[in-house]
Amino acid sequence: MIIVFTGDGKGKTTAALGQALRAIGDGKRAVMYQFIKGPWISGEDKIAPAFGEWFKIVKGGKGFVGIMGDTLPIEEHKEAAEETWKGVMDSARSLRYYLIIADEFNVALKLGLIPKEQVLKDLAEVKELQKSKKFHLILTGRDADPDVIETADLVTEMREIKHPYKEGKIAENGLEF
């Protein structure tokens, strides 16, 4: 399946990591490619090495684009995103992983860091590859593109109802990253 976790609520990456944990527990390999998220160390970065060959994280992003002090040229962000998407597709073609996660992919696509036409072509290829070998691709991030939603087999939208950030509370290690 191609699975999309989108929406403005918390839980998209968390849901994808839960799917990875479930796959690993069943003796299947998983890989997470992170778009946007840059050099920051999160809880999943700290635990991933403990899973050895069963789970790895590839940090492809250069950080938030155009916000939070970002001074990188957009071309540098584009290059990083395109390379990260190439890694996602190389993993799909390798048929090595049961689960491939493209974390914050929807944001990278929305920002124009990856060419939409290429993505749609590649997602069609994923569907063809999935006919010969069972594996799943999860695409996370806000603002999923309608064409990506149409292509997906399963789409879940996380909707924010209440969040402590709105009350001025900062993100907490171990819970939000």
C-alpha cells in the first residue's frame, strides 16, 4: 500500500514510527527517509541504532525551509530533497524493505522541493513494484497534495483540536521529537 498520514495535528511521524515498530517486531525491515528535518537529534535517532539492520533512519533534509533562522538557498533545500526522494525510490526498487517511510515528504512536495510530475510517475512505479513484492510506502507531513491522496491506498488525516503549543509551551523531547 501507499499510505498517507497528513493534517495539521500531531501524530503523523509518530504513526509512521509505530508502523515501523510493528514491522520490525514481525521480523521485517524498515527505513525512514527524513525530508525537512535537519540535524536535530530526536528520540527515534537515538534508538534506531539498537535495531541494527532492521531499521535505519536517513536524514536528508537541511532543516526547516525559510523559517526558524533558515538562511540556506532554496536550491540547497531542493537538492537535498531530490536526493532524499531518490533514496526512497532506490529503496523501493531494491525490494529490500517491507516498510519505507518518507517523513515530511508532503511538506517537501508542497514547498516545490521535489518535482510533482516526477513524484506521480514514481508513485505509479511503486504501485507496479508492489505487484511483485509486498512492501509499503508511508508519506507523512501536512498539506498532502490532492493527486498524492488520489494515488494512495490509505489516507489518514490528523486534525488538531487542542495543542499546548498554542498556550506557549515548547515541544518536549521524548514526546514530540
